[in-house]
Amino acid sequence: MPYDGQLLARARAQLEKNRAENEAEHNRRVRVCYARIPELSRLDGEMRSQMRELLKLTIQHPADMAEQIEVLEKENLETQARRAELLTENGLPMDYLDDIYSCPKCRDSGNGPNGPCECLDRLYNRELTKELGVLLQTGDECFENFDLSLYPDNYDPVRRCVPRELAEIALISCRKFAENFPAVSSNLLLQGEPGLGKTYLSACVARVVAKKGCSVCYDTASSALVAFERQKFSRDPEEQEQASRRVERMLSCDLMILDDLGTEMITPMSTSALYTLINSRLVSGRKTIISTNCSDADLEKLYTPQICSRLAGEYLSLPFAGQDIRRLRRQ
């Protein structure tokens, strides 16, 4: 999977911290045991001497090398047995003085046989989740907690729909999208008035996708499109560099979640940036979820035919209806 460089660096830094803490704990155990059981220090010295002698034999290749190695192996086994006996006699496990690893598979190197070890993926995924903190605010964002009972189950003659049926379709579609990601064919366009659960369902998707180790980027439309503008026009080198990193991440992440489309200030620059974001991700085959309070008619008034064509042709529209859930919960 593609990695975000900054997040990967933070994951590797955490891996290094774990390694240093494990090494410090190992050294502490050795000091305490040597002070309490001095013979352990002597036995460990013997084993190091035996290893040096074995290395010497492999370099020199004497005529009786096999016999000498056999003797060394026997002595080493006897030393290990005595060492284990001393530890157990003092109420300690036999492996108490072995090197400590958070991940025995890679010995905290982060490298597996065919690429990054799964322990590094877990740390990377943790950093991904931290980055989604703005989206994952309550900690309960999961499909099981999406409450369909908050949506009316009677026919709405104004909107010509049953809100609960729409919500159920959206829930099923988003769950399927998340579970099958990244092997999904369509993008998602969540449409409806504020407070109907669009952002919540986006968060549910983000949580599942991030747990798979895929890179997820979340931003509001207004904030995201400002980053494109600053990347192009800012005279502050540091601000421009930060904006460039944000833009690159939005373009290259596995899943981009663009929230509140239509609330940004509509300018030629913002429209151009939106087209770049949508089209670039379509061309590269990367998936996007867009939520908006706008209807199809509203979108056609705000954006160019090129943008609307891509939204209509490449996104699965999931309409929402009902009452403001935030207000209902407060009541």
C-alpha cells in the first residue's frame, strides 16, 4: 500500500521508541540479576567466550574443526542449562534475560520478509487515526451505532420519499463501500440538509478503511480548496510548503473525504481547485467521498458542467432526508 511519508516517519519514530524502551528494560533486568545472582554474570561471560571461539573456528578452519565444534556445543548447552536453572531457582522465567521485542517477528526492525512488518503497519494505522481526529470526534463512529429509528418511516410528500428508507440505503451502501475497499468501483456523494448523518457515515467508513491500513484524508471543502490556493499563490515559503504537502496528500491518499461541499466561497480559483481534486483522483483511480447540503440543481448552479458531469457519472448519489438529528438528540 502507498504510505504517507510524514505518517510513516512518525510510525518509525514510535517503533524506535519501543525498541529503546525494550533495550532499557533488558539492561535493567541484567543489572538487577547480576547483582542478585553473580554466577549469572560468569555464565553469560562463558557463553560469549564460547561464541567467540566458534567464530574463530569458522574463520581458521582447523583439521579437527568438527570435533572442536561438537565440544563447544556440548559446553554451551551445559552452560545454558545451568543458567536456566539459576533463574528458575530464583523465581524467574528461563527467558527473563533474553532480548525483549515488542514484535518478535521482525525484532522491532519494522521490516518483514516481503516489505514492512505488520507491527509497522499497526503503528502507521494509529497515526492515520490520529490524523482523522477532527472527523472521529465521539469515538463511537461505527455502522452498528447508526440509528435508523431517528429517521421518519412515513412518506414525505414534499420530498417524495420515506426518509428511513433513504437512510437505510445510505447505510448499506457505505458499509459495503468500507468493507470492500479498496476494491470498489464507485465514489460516494452524500446529499442532504445539515444534521442528517452524512458526516457520521463518512466517519464510519473512514474508521473501517483506516483499520485496513489504507491512507485516509479528511477535510472540509473550504479548508481543502484554500490549501490549493496557498500552494499556488502564497508568498510565505513555509506556508506554501505546508499547503503543498496537504495538497499532495489529498491527491494521493487512498480515500479522500471532502465534507460540506458548497459551503466554500465560490471563485474561479476554488472551482479550478475542485476540478483538479476530483479529476486527478478519478484519473488515478483513487476513491473519494463527498458530502454536501446541495441538491443536484444547486450543484449545477454553483459548479461548471465539467465538475457536475463527473459527479453525476462517477459518484453514487446517496440522498438523505428527515429532521436534524443533532437537534433531536438534544431534545
